[in-house]
Amino acid sequence: MPPERSKRPLIIGAVAIGAVVLVGGGVMVASVLGGGSGKTAAATTPSGNAAPQGSGAPTNATSPTAKPTATGPLGAKLKNRASDPSPLTLAEVFKHHRFGRYVMAAQRRDGNCAKVVHGAKFAAALKSGGCNQMLRATFATTDGKLIGSIGVANLKTDSAARKVQAAAGGKDAWLLPLPGSGTTKKIGKGSALGTAEARGHYVLLSWVQRPDGKDMTAGQRGTVSTFVSQVLLGSNLTTALQYRGISGKPYGT
């Protein structure tokens, strides 16, 4: 019997946090998507379906640099790919490999978005929305307690992104985490928490778990929310999208 969906999803700010509980050979995911649209999803553990190991390796800590300036209405250029035409790059959105207590273990860019997610409807939404790239990076906390993959999907329009966000709430939908070095070698097996959030014509996704795959407890939800928000900010992903939303150009140009 498949696990029942959770009736108590958790929303923290604009980021959706969903509990995943191991039940027999699978897991139950209860996720609430950002942007005010609550969704609940159930999924089975993607054991054996993990994405190929990335080649990214941790680098020395980067020093803060002056941010490029952009002028214009906040987020106006992020509504569609026509006003934000340049492809994302790993160097742009995952510019920082080491920040605070987080270290990057792998990174990868894929042109076929459907191949790096689980769930037929989720994959179909990415295809119909014109997703032409999925960038993922995996991070670990320096205390060895949490590991997680962050993904950003590039859709044609903000409308398509919202549809993908909704599809990410499907019972068998999740981002395939990216195995890397050290404690992240076995990411994708066991209990995890996941998020999905549309930002303009992009969708930000995550998969966060303990390195040993053991159950994530309700008390860890705040910790996971912090993991996601700090990685989005510390890696440069948040800043890069904000810059594009104002200028329509890649961060740093």
C-alpha cells in the first residue's frame, strides 16, 4: 500500500519544505510549493535512479566581491526567456563553492531537463514548458549533518514555471539528486526533504537529507529550510536571478 499523503504541510517563507518519511521500500513526501499555492506530494525513494556523478570539486573559500549594479523594475525581465535570453552557467549561479558552513561536492548542467527528474507528469511539464537546461549542484554542511542538491530549471515563461512548480507536487515527482564526493556519494537513498519554487521563468528545486539516509524528523524542518535558503544565497543563485530580473543579462556582465 502506498504511503498516505501528509495532511500537515509546512510553509516557511517563500520556500516549500516537505517531509519525506520512509515507509517500507519507499518514502512519503509532503511538500508545499512557494508562491502561495500549497501542494502535497508523495514519492518513492529514487534508489538506483540517481543522476551521474558530477565533476565539480570543492574549492577554496571565495572572498566577497563587489556586486555588479543593474537598474530597472525588480523582476520585470524574469517573466520570460525573451527578456532574459542568455543561458545560465554553472559559474554564474553556483559561483561560490565554499561559504559559511557549506561546501560544494558536485555540479552539473543538463540540457534534457526531463532526464534529471522523477515522475512522468513532472517530466512532461518540463518538456511542454520548453525547459532547455537544468543546473544542479550538491552541497554538504561542514559538520557532516546534512547534504543536499539544488536544481534550477530554465523554462520559456513564468506561466510555464508555475505549471512545473505544480507538477513538482505530484505523488512521484522529485529532483534527482546529484552524487558527488565525500558524504554525498550516496545522496538519493533514504529519507529526505524537498522544495519547489517558481521564480520568474525559473523553478528552483531541492533534495535535502542526512548522509546516512535515516529519517528526517519534524524538528529538522527549520534546519532544512535554513540549508536551502543559505545555499541559494551563498552559492550566488539568488543574487544571479535577482540581477537578471532587473537587467535581463547574466550576473557580472
